Amino acid sequence: MSDERPVAETDLAAAALAAAESVPVSPHPPTLFEVQEMELNFGPQHPSTHGVLRLVVRVDGEKILETKPDVGYLHRGTEKLFETETYPMGIPHTDRLDYVAAATNNHAFCLTIEKLLGVEVPRRAQLIRVILDELQRLSSHLVWLGTSGIDLGAVTPFWYAFREREQILDFFEEYCGARLTLNCMRIGGLPFDLTAGWVERLMEFVDDLPSRIDDYEQMLTDNRIWKKRTVGIGVISGEECIEWGVTGPVLRASGVEWDLRRAQPYECYDELDFAIPTRVNGDTYDRYIVRVQEMRQSVRILKQCIDRLEPGEIRGKVPRVIKPVAEEIYASVESPKGELGFYCVSNGSNRPYRMHVRPPSFINLQALPRLAKGHLVSDLVALIGTIDIVLGEVDR
Amino acid sequence: MADETTPPPEAAPPPPSAAAPAHKPAPPKKVEATDAGAHPWVESIRRAVPDAVVSAKEFARQVTVVVDREKVAQVARHLKDAEDFRYCVDVTAVDWRARQPRFDVVYHFYSFSKNDRIRVKCAVGDGEEVPSIAEVFLAANWPERETFDMFGIRFAGHPDLRRILTWDGFEGYPLRKDFPVEGISTGAAVYPEEWPEGGGPSPDDPNRKAVS
């Protein structure tokens, strides 16, 4: 077993790449012991798989030679259900895709239909949508931070992260009555206006948040154990990410500055001032840094949106019965996991003829065998965490 | 899809400084598809892969090119190498049931340098094979498997064409229009007396409430 992990940060990525490439796949150099390859069944019920994901792992001792993901345990036929119901009835189904980031799912769905109809969303609704999106991004990243910390033995950040997530869910609950399956957007706008005092309480929370993020960073960023478990693990280059279709924080941690909020802005993202955090090494540690930095940027966006809020309408002019022209459309948003797109084919009736989801988790999970090759079984846990999959979205 | 590199006129919000009266949303605009036969990307495909382009259209600034089924892999290769569409966003299909050929396989590609998308489609009959693009784009591997799983469209040359969301041995293709929404009997029901298989609510159920 080659468990030599240099602690110094210099050239770690290069060292890890070289290590991954030099993994002997077939017969090992002769040793005193009998070498035996073994097939290990990882999941579907395993706490670190964050749902029901099964991996068939071929290992030599602790070293991973090959990983075969087996998905579909949570398949509920969402795309089929879309076809049987009217357009507005599809929104609650999207909550159940990525169930830790329901707002961005609702958003992508509504955006697609709005594009098809040519409907304009009023400015206040745009701002509130961005606020909900960014709160959702924060809460999704907090879940990721807490759970992937626990996967690697860092239990404390979990309590900190879930404390703040709880507050965010309270904001959602006050806005739309639900905490997870929000159903908080409508085609052409929003279902409700904000309740009294919501914005003020949000401002208080947002002012407080950077110091909380400092707390997480204090626990992990320079933590020697955390670094030993993450630096140089699962290195992937930007080119490879694009080749695998990987988007979101994983792509940005590999040095590609691409974010749909900037590249193809929707709602009012084009007038907001925020940075797109990137890193160059593309390892698990960098993906952690990128997500934490993204949380700080979400705070910036939230503050700007709150400043710009003005009274106004919250729903655009949408026909009572939604019957789009018989056309096809694709629209996508930057969900916390990556590019979340919907492809809709209409045949002119009040139900979508075909509704396809482009789920970031599903596509990103494809790259797991590539990331895991040559690492140890315990690193596999870190790697499942670092891709940040939600099985509801993988299996749909 | 010439997407929002410049903000689309209908979504242009008033500048924050302008103390305009409450912003009134405009009524929906009629968007219509136009022919995109002269689009530079379509021209480029036409030059590189002769007889590939069947038709092309543009709707809501999204370009759709219908190509010949046999030439999909060549078109994908050309788009990747010559037109810099390096990111394969998605592969999926649409079942047109009564139409001949029955299916459309739909590909979305994205170019980082153009910051734009293109949609490529090809018509496939029931039982016909489409050349796999999994060799051109690694990203197309799982989406093609999913398309096979859900529609039963086979991709020739795919490295690992197995079912992905349903299990090996599942019979039927769930996203085909003739597959019942309420499900089929698979022999896996836990309490068949109480919850019979294939007993889910059908969209034609009179008790089902539909909102517009």
C-alpha cells in the first residue's frame, strides 16, 4: 500500500496525479504475500453514500482498482409524471429531484416554461427569486459541509453548519410554509410576497453569517487531519472535467471559471457584483475551499438583492391556462451542484409532451470512477462527499 | 441557442437608480421559429459532413439542427473539433409514437468560447441503431445509457450499453408513450393485496383533479 502522503503543499497535485497514473492495474511486483483482488460491495445502504448509491469496487487490499456505480434505487419516473400533468402541476415534482436545493429546481423549471411562453418576470419577483436561490445555495453547501465533514471524521462542523441551515430553513418556512419541498416559485413569478419583517431578519442573519463561515474555516481550512484526508485526493484537471461534462464547484476547483450565473445570466444576476471562486489543483481540498468561498459570495449577493428590493408586482402576465406553442426549449440555472437544465417539448396542449431533466449530480457522478482510481477505500468516502451528489436527482 | 451574452431586450430591468414607477410586466410576446439553414454552424456542418443536415431552425435564440441518423457521430466530432463545442450537455430522446420514424434523439452541446449552445437531433425508427458519441464525448456515456433504458434506443459502439435507472431484466421502456403511467407488474410488490402492481393512479382517472 502506498500511503505516502506528503504534508507539504508544494506540487501535491502533480504528485497525486503521478501516483494515480502509476497504479499497477494488473499483477503486482512479486511479494512475500499472496496478492488477491477482491470485489467489494459499497452501499446501497451506507451512511457515506448520502442516499441509496451502490458502488461495486474492485480492490487490491485497500487500493481501488475500479469503481462501478450502480444507480437507480430512487427512480420514481419524474419525467413520466411531468407528461401526465399540466405545466404548473410539474413544479412540486421538481422539489423532489435535488431535495436539499428545491428552490433552484423550481427556478429552472419555471425559467424553462417562461422562455417557452416569452413571459417576463417582474423585477421584484426576480430579486426575491435570486434571494431564495442564494439562501438555497447556502443551505445546500452547509449540508455538504456538515455531512462530508462527518464522513471524514470531523464531527464538530456538522453541528455548526446545521445550526445555520436550520435558520435558513426557518426563513423558507416563513416564506412558503415548507422547509425542504418548497414549491416556492410559479411560472411567471412567485406564489407569495414576503411576510412583514422577513427582510429585516434576513439582513440580520446575513450580517452575522461571514463570522459563522469564519468559524467553519477555523475548524477545517488549516486542520492538519482534514488536509491529510483531502489534499491531493481525487485530482482532476479542468480539461477532463469538461470532457466528463462535470459542472459546478467541481469544475471551478479545477481552474475553469465558468458559472451560469455569469456566463448566461438569468433574472438579475447580470447587474449583481460577485466573484466566481476558482482554484487550480482540482483536488478534494480545493473543492472544499471553492464551496466555502461560494458561500461568502452568496452572502454578498444576498446583501445586494436586499438593498435593491422595492415594492412591486410578483407575478408576470401569464395566461390562465398555459398552452405554449408547439416548440422545444432548453433552459438551465446554476444549481449548487452544477448546471441544472430542463428540456421541454410542447405539442401545444396544456401538458408538456416531453420534459427532460439535465441533472448535475447524475452527470458529475459519472466521473467518480475516474476520481477514485488508485486511491484507498477510505478516500472513496471523501470522493463521494466531494462531488456532492443527491440521489433524488441522480435517479429522478 | 444565442443565449444571454447580451441581456435579452424583454428581460432588461430598469436601472436601479432610475426612480421609475412600479415596474409593469409586459404581456407575453409571440415567439416564432425561423429557418436557420444559413446559420454559420449549420453551414459548417454542411461543408464538413455532406448530406448530414436535414433541416435547421431557430427558436428563442436556440439553434436546432436535424441531422441524418447515420452521421450523428461525425457531426458530433466535427462540432467538437472544428466548432469548439467541447461540452456535451445532455443526450435524451422524444417518443412521437405515431410518427415514422418513431423517435427523436436529442443532443445538446455547449461551446465555452462562443458561450452558446446547439441542439442536434436525429430521427430514429423503432429498433434502429444510432452511432454512439460516447467515444467523442466521455460525458455522453451515462445519458446514452439512460436513453437506452428509458426508450429502448440502441447506441451502436457504446462501450457499456446496460440499463442504468431500472434494473437488468426490467421489461419495457418507461418513457415510451405506450408504457402505462400507473406502472406494470414486475413481480416485486411487497403487499400485492393492498397495493397491486400497476395500480397507480392513471392520468385518465376521473377522481384526479387537474388545475390549469
